[in-house]
Amino acid sequence: MQIVTTHKGTDFDGLASLIAATMIYPDAVPVLPKSVNANVRAFMAIHKDLFEILHPREINLDEVTQLIVVDTNSWKRLDGFAPLKDRNDLTIHVWDHHDGGDIEADMVRNEGYGSAVTHLILELESRRMVLTPILATLFLIGIYEDTGSLTYPSTTPEDARAVAWLLDRKADLTVLSGFLKQAYGEKQKSVLFEMMKNPDRRKVNGYTLSFAAVPVEGYVANLSVVVNMFLDLENSDAAFGVFFDGEGNKCMIIGRSKAEHLDMGKLMRNLGGGGHPGAGAAQFKSDFHNPDAVFTMLSNLVENDQVASVQLGDIMSFPVVSVETTTPMEDLGQLLRERGCTGVPVTDNGKVVGVISRRDFKKLRKDKQLKSPVKAYMTPSVVEIEAEKSPLEAARLMIKHDIGRVPVVENGEMIGIVTRTDVMRYYYDLIPD
Ligand SMILES: [Mn+2]
């Protein structure tokens, strides 16, 4: 007898993987743990008849010859199969996306995609399997739930590819949104309540940081939403939620930051995680006994300026090509062509007094005006920015004044120029691999 099963407190990724596995192993009987999460229960209430799913106590363990485990790789997370652990005549296959685990399998498929079901979907695709829209919908819910609809840093290109394949097979997004419940439900509420019981507040490097450590059972979706609410309630500059599982072998840190110079994604990359300036996460595979040590480690990262803010001085272009107010337009034209730039600042005795760009040539009516100084056609500008300001502030200026380049000054003197390209490059480099 072949059995497919998944973890207790089954989520959509677990259920979707379970069903997808029965397509890859047509003789396997799907066994759903007794405890499933509320969203899955709601889905099953309607779709139960579609699947012939058994419960653990309906299985005679002695008859099991092959066990296929999906969306977990840990014996403890299975329901009712622990006695099989010591059977050495059993063939075990694991399809999962978690690290660690203690199931010694004969075959493991784990590429670390954002969801376990992604692995199974790509297999179905390579076998050119036919899929009904209902199954496509279930599988899509599985991916969306585990990747936050492809927004979590754990998302991989393969997850998106699997999504595309499922949409092609008419996965129903309306049905999907009905079952993918709101980000903030009962489970999230109880985690937030735990976080608010005893938050640890610290003043570090001028920032107010809030910390809370909470044990979570199984997978809780949208913890970053919870941490964000924690941050709002605490009214601090940044907040960290440290979530550890009851077995103490995994620990997830989620951080949110409101402070411009406190880049959460950068901080989390120091810990092997990722994110963006406002939100980041990192996961640890370690014994978790002392929340205080984790809080201190995070405080040290902030303290040691591991998140040193990037200043415009670091990303600006220099030396700056500029022209004097007296430079003739034709010389400017040649300079722009040579340098391949669209515009330059205009200086008067080293002070920026305006900007002139290719577009300003339209103001010229006659050829002889090419001899006129740029001063006559430039846009007088007082927009400039200090070198110690952040790329975000430069971006704000660009948006406010609708300009593509801002002179960077130090002690009133122009030392560089920051362009849209510089700012974009900076932001996109922050996106983790
Ligand atoms: Mn999963």
C-alpha cells in the first residue's frame, strides 16, 4: 500500500501537495491529518467529494509499503505515522521545501522553492498531465498562501512559472481569493496578542526598537503583517518578531522598520535572510532557548551600524560634467554628444545656478543663437542636495521637481551629481537574490 501524507495543521500548500502527489503516484492513498487549518477546513467542506481522502486511523500501518511525504520532512509533524519510523523495509519519498527534518528518504525533491507544491506542479508539467480548473485552483492557492501571492522573499522564479502554468489551466482567481483568507485572522490575532504581552523596548543608536518572542505552532501565514501591527502599536522606529516552533529547532525573525536609515533588508542579509528597506526576514535552524540573546544580537547589528545608511556621496556620479553660464550653446551640444548625457548642471564660480539639457535646444530659433551662452536657455535651479542625505530623499526631490538629476553639494560646493539611474540602481541592488 502506498500512502501520501503531509504535516499536521495542514495548510493549502500541504493539501495541494497531497493531491498533486496522487497524480504522480496514482496508486497512492492520500491521508490527511486530523488537524487542518481553518482555511483548508472551509475548502474541504465544499470540495470533500472530489477527493477520496482517508484519515490516519483508517490506515493499517502494517500494510504500508511506501510512504510519500509532502510539505514537511519531519516525523513529528506527521499524524499517526511515527511507528513507521523504524521500519527499514519501507520506501520513503519526500517532496518538500523546508530545511532540516529527520525523515531519511530514498528520494527527496527539495529545491527550496517558495512552496512545496511548486515541485510537484513542475513535475506534472513535465509529464504533460491534464489538470482540471478546480485542481489548478487548489494548487494555485497552495503557492499563493506560502509565497504571499509571490511577494515573500522566499519566492523563486519556479513558483512564478508554476503559477503561469496553472493560470493557463484555468485556475480560478475568484474562487482563490475567497479561500485565501484575509491576512489578519484568528491565528494572527493571537500571535499579536502574545507579542503585546511583554514587549522588550530598547534604545539603540538613536532608534527605538521593539522586540517580542512568540512560539508558533506550525505555519502561520502573514506574520509580517502581524509584526507591522506590532510596530504600529509600539510606535517605535523598528520592530522585530522572533518566532520559534515548539520543538525549538527553528526560529524565524521578521523585522519591520519605519526609520529611513534603518534598512531592514540589509540587516537581515547579515543573518542570511533578505528583504527590502521596510521589511525583512531571516530564518535560523538552531536551538532556541534564549529570546534575550536574539534581541541582543539584533540590537548589536543596529548598534554596530551594520545597517549603515547609504549616503548620496556613495552612489553619486563624479567628477561632474558641468558648464559655465558663459559656455556657448554649441559647445554644450558637443559636450552632451561626447559624454552621452542628456543634461548637465550650470555653474557660476563653482556654484550651481541652473541645469541645462538637450531639451533646451528647442528654445533656439536661429542658428546664430548657438553662439549664445547657456545662461539664456538654462532652467535656473536651486534644487540641490547634501552629500549625507539618503537616496530616498534624492528620489523625493526628483519626483517633486520633476527633474532627473540633482547636484550633490558639500559645504555649498558641488561634488557630484545624482541621477535617476543612480537612485534606481541603488534600490534594485537591495532586492535580495
Ligand atoms: Mn509549505
